[in-house]
Amino acid sequence: MLLPWEYGVRNLARRPVRTALTLVALATVVMLVFVVVGFIRGLEQSLAVSGDENVVLVYSVNSEENIENSSIAPSSPSVLAASLDSAVKRYGVLHVSPELFLGTRVKTGAGEGGLGLVRGVSLTAPLVRRSVKLVEGNWPGDGEVIIGRLVAAKLGSSTDAMAIGNSIDFEGKQWRISGRFTAGGAAYESEIWCKLSDFQTTTKRQDISLVAMLLSPTGSAAEVELFCKERTDLELRSIRETEYYAMLQQHYKPVRMLAWFVVVLVSGAGIFAGLNMMYGAVAGRIREIAMLQAIGYRRRAILISLVQEGVLLAAAGSLLSGVIALTLLNGMAIRFTMGAFTLRIDSVAILIGCGVGLLLGVLGALPPAFKALRAEVATSLKAV
Amino acid sequence: MALVELRGVFKSFRKGDETITPLDNIDLDIHAGEFVSLMGPSGTGKSTLLNLVSGIDRPDSGTITVDGTEVNKLSRSKLADWRAANLGYIFQTHNLIPVLTAYENVELPTLLLKLSAAQRRQRVELALEAVGLSNRADHYPRQLSGGQEQRVGIARAIVAHPKVVVADEPTGSLDAETSEQVQVLLQRLNKELNITMLMVTHDSNVASIASRQLMLDRGKFLEAIRS
């Protein structure tokens, strides 16, 4: 038979200051777990939604996996179009997007700025990058750019500085912001897009970085890959876009592993908060615990009651952190090397955060409970 | 047959290099309804004997039988169940749980029995009535006087209708007047409810309320002072 639920609940109010401090400590630990897990989930989600199964990227064979370093002939799109039937063609428009992609220093009108990602695109880009949606303003004309939802976060500038009509500087030229776009959480959301020809002129480049092709139902990525391997003179390679982002996932694996390690370290610190609270709570109740055994309560029942106290406090801390994380952290933009992404406090993050919180409650309560229950009842009844 | 039977009970402790033998081949019979007090100087094994009878300590050798159950042979969990059903314990320092009301403190032992909520309520109310604290049921221990706290402790000890109630210095932490009230209460519970009691005290006045007084010294019973 277990001890009454009220016993565990009311025991938390015995030492209100200690309980409150422990609650804050546990809530802080769980909050840190939410931040780190939200970071990992956001990064994974950003990379997961960035790839389109039907899009193939063709870029320079010499650039390894870094498309920013890729340089291919401007004729590549037409060569590919003429040689392959793999791309979608609708109303006479081939869904092939030549793009020039650069990482370059971008400054806002307010003097803020940082390293931005700029993509020179043609009108076919939205046909291939199907998640991109212009949500405000117009498609860029000469000297104009459209900016992704997370560009301000990527540049570390204010959102106001990125308002439509404002100007930004890069590659020695001033560009007017003509519109804003979203991409369903994909990596493009931290990019600045402008007209390809305009960007080539500004950067004094004739080449492009890549060609993105939307495969038709009859087309296959293998066909494009075979073409690239056969035409060694073009020095091209191809990769399915999903595979490209899966590769980036692998690239960021050490970062994710490090983040998980931080979760473990932070959780470890949290256990000490729980231990401190429960050792204090149990130390003052040695005689009471012995009395409960003397009147017939089994040690298991007392152990469960003590664990219940720890878990109750941890659950309260987790709940508090969960509410704060969901309302304040969820969707917060994070600047990262690949661009920017948002912290994602999803069901998995909630589950892990609250799970860690409850685990802290259990692990924090067990050692002091075992210590108290190991003592001889007869001796403990005389404890001061 | 006696309700409580101790046969050849031996118990010793190591304290540094010294071996202390608080109980040395003790025999004792306590009959149902009897009120036995146990006196003796400090460290002579009074509490040890009480702890052995209540099953919270085990003898080195010998047998302790309560109502036909050889308690020294029960496992730890079986002993807990046995205590819940058969034993009431009155402590010197009340040992009430401060976060529970008087009613909830008294109710604790009944939660271990197979009783309905109504039966539990009835038992708790009767126990509180028996100790004259029905009007303090909703009070927390901090809102009670020392004597009232001890009476709640006594109500907790009798609420499960135990076969034996053991009391370890039940008046040890009370002033003279309150001690007197508790003595009267214990005597009344023994006589009116026919509760078998074993009480440890080093106060001869308190011991005198018992129907039989025993003196323990250096591990052996001296003569029965009164029986």
C-alpha cells in the first residue's frame, strides 16, 4: 500500500525556499535541454525540408560538396536541356534553373550586416524551387533583391532594416529590397535572391555555380548522373537535392553529437540540484521515515513516495520550462554557417525535455531515499 | 497460551571493542489484555526488548511469538505487513507527520488495512473520540499542544485495532500535568478496550499504572515489582 498522495505534495511545502530554489534550478536545466534539443531539431528539420526528391543539382566536379565553390560554364543549362529529356517542360518552359551562389559580406542601410548568402536566379527558379513563395512585394528587377524570412537572423541585423524598400550593399553595389519570400523552413529562407544576369554583371563573372533541374516523371537522376560522367569535358557532377542535404546532415553530425553531449552534461548538472534538494528533505525526516516503517509501511511504499516528491518538483519545473520554451523559444531564428534556421520546440523536443526533467526527479530522489531506508529503524527512531 | 511469548531471547551489540548484551536469555509471557511496564536504568535493554516485540529488530537467538506468529522468522516485508495488522506503536516524541492533519495522521495505519473509506473514517473518528480529540481532527501538529500531539499518537497506535500496543517512554517528553493525563488515558484504553500494552519507562510513577511491572538490569529481569 502506498502513502497518501497528499503526503508527497505537502512535503514540498515544508521547506518552501529550498523547494523554490530547486524548482528554478531544475527549470533552468530543462530549459537548457529545450534550447539544445530545439537547436538540433531545427537544424535537422531545416536540412530535411530543404531537399526536393525530384530536383537534381548539377555543379562542378571540382567543388567537392561545397556548391559555393562551384564554377561551371554558363552554357551548361542549354547543354543539359539539349542532351537530356529528364527535366519537366510545361507550356514550353523548361524547369531548369541556372544559379550563381555566393557567400559574401552584406551590409544593411543601418550599417549592420555580416556574411550573407546570395543566389542569382532566373525566372525559372521558383518553378524548380517549389517551396519558395513570394509572400510580400515583387520579383526582383535590375538592382533589386528579394530576401528570405531568416535573412535578418543570418546577417544579425534587425528585421526593420530588411523592410521592403530599404537598401542593402554587397559586391560593391546597393540593392533595393523588392520582396520577401518563405520556403517552408528550407535553407533558402536565409538567402538573398537577385537576378542572375544582374549578379553576374556585378560580380564580373560569366560562369554559374549550378543548374537545378526538376525531374519529369519519366526522367531519372541516374540518367543525369550518367550524362555528367560520360561528358568528362564538361567537368560536371550531379546529385539529387535530397542526397545533397543528407550529405550536409552528415557534415553537421559532429555538431549534433556535441549538442547531445551538452544535453547529457546539463542533465548531469541537474541531477545534483535534485540530489541536493532530496538529501535535504530526507535528512530532516529520518525519524519520520522510521516511524512509517514502524507502523507497517513497506520500504517500497516510502521509496515511491520520496521519488514522487522529486518527480512532482521536476514535473513542475519541466512544465514551467515547456511553457516558456513553446512561447518564447519556438521559432527563434538562429544564425549558423549554412545560413539560418529556427529553434524547433516540437513534440520530440518536448518529450526529451520533459523526459530529462522527470529523470532528474527520479535520479535525484533515489540515492537519498535509499540512504534513509538503509538505516536501522530502531536507530532512526532515536535520531535527533 | 500467552499473547506475547519470548523464549531464550539473546541480543548483543558490538560497540568498539566492547560487546554489550542488553538481553541475555530472556523469557517473558504477556497475556491478552495485560498492561506490562518495563523499567530499568538507561542502556539495560528496555527499548531493545520493545523493538524485538514490535519486529523492528531481530534477536541473535531465541523466539518471539505474538498471537501464534513467530515474528523473528518473518521476512522484512512480511514483518511490515504483520506490524500494520497487529501492532500499535506509541513513540516518546509523538512522531506525527507535520504536513498531515491529526485526522490524516491517525488514518495512516488504516490505509494499510483492507477497509472501505467509510470503515476507515469510522475507525479514525472512534480513535480520536477515544483520546478526546474529535474537535481537533483538522488541526495540524503545529496547532496542537504536546499532550494533544501525544494523544493523536495514541489514537494512531490503536486505530488499526492491534493485538499489542507498545509504548516507548510515552510520557518522556511531557510535563507532569500532561503526563498524568496520558497515563490516565493509557490506563483507560487498557481497561475499557482491553488493549494489551507493553510500556517502557524509567519513571516508577508512570510504571505504576501498569498491571504488571518488570525491572530489567544487565540483560536479565529482576524480580517482578508487582503483578
